[in-house]
Amino acid sequence: MLVGAAALLLGGGGLAAVATTALAGNSHPETGSSAGHQHTVSAFTISCPDVGERLRQVPHSAQLPVSKGLSSLDRQVHDAYHKMMGGSGSAVLGGLKTQRQKTIKMMVTAISKNAKRPGYLLKMSGCTVKPVNEGAGAGGNDSTKTVKEGWYQGQNPNQTGGQQQGQDPNQNGGQQQGQDPNQNGGQQQGQAGGPSPDDFVDINNVQPNADQPPFAAPQGGNATTGTFTTECGRNEEGHFNSDNVIVTPGVSNGAHHTHDYVGNTTTDGNSTDQSLAASDTTCTNGDQSTYYWPVLRKLDGNAEQKPGAAQDANVGSVLTPATVTLTYRGSQAGQVEAMPRFLRIITGDAKAFTNGTKNANASWSCTGFENRQLKDKYPLCPKGSQVVRNFAFQNCWDGRETDSANHRDHMAFSDQNGTCPAGFKAVPQLVERITYDVPQGDSFAVDSFPEQLHKPVTDHGDFINVMPDNLMSKAVDCINNGQKCT
């Protein structure tokens, strides 16, 4: 095996070693062969404050400028990360800060025309260099922690661990501009930009940590035990794009990674409530809702040169799910109320590797082993077992808004008893279960922003409720009456 090494000169005089090795981390245990593509050791990444997370009020007149600004911020980090990997080192941080200052100022100006000026955003332009052994899912396996029953009844899975609410996402990185990012070590082998072999764990070596599978309905006491399942296929039609109509509406390639879609057949970055309501659907019951998530790729070196794929550092052939199950379930505390049409929910955090785990909600497992759930590792499944992704969405709604400025504040998780925060009401909880047939070995990864290094903790799901009102009423009745309906 041939191994080459290059030294990248960083601003401040530090050196970061970046080694390339053929086939490292992606061998196939049965044959000893591999996909035959090159892999790069990356010892550091770029961590920037998440401006979108801090938005609190965006008037309608500012929505498009803010959306374009958020997409520009992601592109700027993307470009700076690749310059750093190409040899510029942390010297790119100064230029990145200048770019971010200009973009954030534009967003602040747009918002302040019809709302209170969010001057606090102007303090979020600076970024840091972050060793890859720091942050969510690195340097330790949180996946073996016990997953309590409440985790799957809607409780925020990070209430008992991970980053604290409001914590600066860069505090645990601790890297100053120009500091040698290798002082703390953390060099990993893996595909260029991730994932690392350390991101995978043999499911046989994981202790059972879930009292029940993520898709199980609440049981006992005052629980509403019914379920409503909507069948929308596996994206056999190939509905893909790298837009995100919830986070960056009106912007093409707003996600910088590719999404799988089922349900609504016309969803893209320019979709509106009106266009979604007029659309056809892949769902057999007339559910026009939009369900989407980042694609899973087989790491076979396929570099399709288009937005969301190789142009955004997402390399490999897209894997079509083996199954997609979309289930709505009730509350541990009692009856649920209907979701409003056009309610938007995002669960998980696409930037959890650098943001910290406050909003992370990844859950990975293998068929036959679903009492073992992983939050920050990809599972290595035995022969005949499929990889499983689960998304359990927030199940409490504020009763007023179908969206919020940061796309989170209008929704919340209940506690482990099913109780919603004050002012929130229980709604049917969407649980998505997606399975895949993957090659043996550490040979797959979820799409991500380049600087997130394809970490499994960054997995996330998006949902827009476009059920006709009568179908939503049927779902609520089924759940509250303890029935199983489709």
C-alpha cells in the first residue's frame, strides 16, 4: 500500500499533515478488495457560528434576501474549506470573515426594514479551525449510552447529554485563528472530506440501549396507542435536488447536498403552499405532504459533476432505499390534535459536527438489532441485515405558526412522560424508518456540507404537512382511538 504525505503551511506557522492512502478505511472484509478510490486524511475542519439557528424574526419582505444570504454563507464556508484542504491553511479564515461580515450585514439590513434590527448577528462572522477529533461524535462513542423510553416518545434526545442550550458551538473547539489545528492531534484516515473509519461501529459490539424500537407506539396509562401509516414509495421515480425549500426558499442548491423526496412530486426550492397543494403525490392515500432527507451514497468513487453531488464534495452513487415507512403516532400523555396544513418541521442538524449536539437527532441501526440505536456512528451490519435510519420528529406545536424564523421555535419535543412545554400542544408524531442494502464494510455515508465531513451525527429530516384536512382528521381519529390505519 502506497502512502504519500504533504505538509500544509498554516497561518501562524503551524504544520498540518495531510496523508493520502489508497483504499484506506474502505476495504471489504470478505474479499480484501475495495472500491479503488483515493482517501485523504484530514486533521481539521472549519467551524462557523450558525446564523440561521439564531434568527428570531424574518419579515416577509426579507425572506428571500435572508434565504440567499444563508445559502451564500454555506457556499463561503464550502469554498474556504476546500482552499484550506488545497494548501492555503488557516490563512483562509481572514478572507472568510470578511465575506461573512458583508453577507450578514446585508441580511441584517433586509430584516431591519420591517422588524427589530438583529445586530447580534453581526458578531457571528468569525470562524475557527477545529480539529476533527473534537465536536459531536468525535473522540468518543456516545452511541453506547442508554436510550431511555422517553427518547422515542418524543423527548429531546439530547436533554441528558451533548451541548447545552445556548452554548457557543465553538467553545469546545477552542481554536484561535491561526492556531496550529494539530496541537491536539486527531488525524484520521478516510475518504477525502470524510467519513473516517472511526465513524463506523460493528453493531454486534453495541450494547442494547433502547427499550423499544423508534417506530413503536406509546403504551400504557393515558397514551394514545393508535398509528396512521402513509405509503409513499421509496423514491423510485428519482426525485432529487439539492434545494431546501424550508431553510432556503427561492434558492437553487440551497442545501449544498442532495435530498431524496417521497410524497409531493413537485417540491423544489421554489415551491409554495399553493404549488404544493396543486401537486400530484407518490402516496397511495392522497397525502400530498413533502418528506425529504439527505441521500445515502455508496462510496464507489462516482463523481457526478453537478450541484449537491461532486461539486459540493458529495461523491458516490446514490443508494435507493430498500423500504421507507412513514408512521404517525400518538402521545404518552393523551390525545393529539391535528397538525395545520403547511406546517414545516426539520429534525436533526445538518451542522451538528461543528454546532454541537443540541439539535442533533440522528438514529442509526441494523435490521434485527433495533434495540441498539446509534446517535453518532454508522452501523456495520452483518450479512443479510440492512442499515436503518430513523427520524422521530418533534411532536409539540405552539398552536400558532406553521414555521418560525429558525424553523425550530414553533415546534418542540415532549418530555419522557409526553408532556409538551407550556403553550405547546401535542400533535401526531411523524416517525420515518428508512432501510438500505449497502456493501459490506465502511462503504457508505450520508450527504453533508463539506466541512461536516459526512459525520453520521449530521443526519436530518425535513417535512411539510400537505395532507388534505380530511386525511389529517382521519389520522388523528385513528391515533386517538387506538386504531392502526393507512
